[in-house]
Amino acid sequence: MTLLIDFDSILYASVYKIVSISQMRDAITKFGKEGAKQWILEEVYHEGINRCENELLKIQNEIGSLMINDITGIELFITTCSNSFRKEITPTYKANRKRNNYVWLLRSHYQINGAIHSDTLEADDLIAIRARELGVDNCIVVSIDKDLKQIGGYYWSYYKVKSKDMQGEFIYDEFGNHVKEYKQKAIYFITKDEAEKLFWCQMLVGDASDNIKGLNRVGEKTAEKILSDSLVHWFRTAREYIKRDQKQDFKINYKLLKLG
């Protein structure tokens, strides 16, 4: 079984709070502004790679404990596309995202060291394409991104939550930090029908994280209700777009949300 790992979120999490404000000030005092910039980049690079590798090992061990078959391969997917076709469709796509000044360091490292990437496609698209190549029965999509559930097949999220003890109290480590554990306790298999419904629900709701607006006043519960007795999801969804006078948005959102 091959693990197809959506690596983008891990990259961003791995550069979070590596250097504190006080450390930055000390570096400026010690090395000067330009020297401090170089010192910060080196610290972020080395510690960031260390965090990434540790997280990959934890993910591999966790999935290994959940499955019967052996892990036969691990493939990492990152988003490097400077010519995203989605941004050509609409300039508002992901326009709400804040720029991270350091994640490029880790992205470049893994790009050089074999992570799968594309000039026009995002990691999600590449994973969808690869899953079809391997067959959804032969791979596990590993991601915290619910968008990837539209692929179908085996799916496991590495999203973490704060651990609690038997009394419901939070558990802390020796440094006073919350101990965290993976929220998903099993590897789910998403059927073709379930995957299709998930996609059309997303067409109705949109994706706020990517700045894709769905139908006016339609959330997840309303979307579920709309499709609950639907025999042909695309037809029911298209009808809702027309009913809400958003016909022009249907094709645009389809191109933005459909993977691969």
C-alpha cells in the first residue's frame, strides 16, 4: 500500500514559531540586521526539516499500526505551481491567504529531494492523478484537507487534537505543552458514490479557505439536505445555482474545485 502524502500543511506547520521575538532581537544585536536574517533562515531551515522528518516518521508509524498490509511506498506531494491554472480562471482564488516568509525554504529542499510537484497543478491535483494511476485500492491518501475525499478510496487525516486523560483533563508534557494525538483513529474507505456526493456538497458550499464562494446562504447542513434525495447530484446542484441566479458561477466553481 502506497502512502500519498499531502505535504503542504506539514511544511507550514514545521516553520511555525521556530525563532522567537527575543531570539530575533538577540541575533540583531549579535550579528547585525543582515547577519540576523541569515541566522534566522538557517535556524528555520534546519529545525524545519527536523520537524518535517519527525512528523513523517510519526505518520508512518501511526498508519502502520492501523493497517494489516505493509506500507510499500511513501510519496510526498507539494504545491510549487507559479502558473496555477486556477488563478488564471479567477484572480480571487486563494487571495485571502497570508504569505509565509519561510516555508519556501522547506519546499525547495523537498522539491530537490524528490517531492512530486508541478508548475501548473497543486498537490491535491497531483495526488488525485496518482491515485487513479495506482488504483484507489492500492494507496492511502494522507491529508488534513477534506477536498481530497472527493478522490475516493482509502483516506487518513493527520489532523491532531489535544489529548485528555480518563477524567477529561488535558495532558501536558514536561515543558508544559499540550500533548497531542491524531484525531482519526482508523483509515476510512470512501466509496465512489460517497466521494461524488462530497464533491457536489462542496460545489454547493464552496471553500472559504481557498476563497471560493458557493451558493448564497448554503452551509454544509443545507447542502446535505439539498442532495439528500437527489438521484443525479450534478443536475440538482446546477438547478440550485440557477434558482439562486448564480448560473455563471457553476462552471467556474467546478473548474476550481475538481481535482486532477
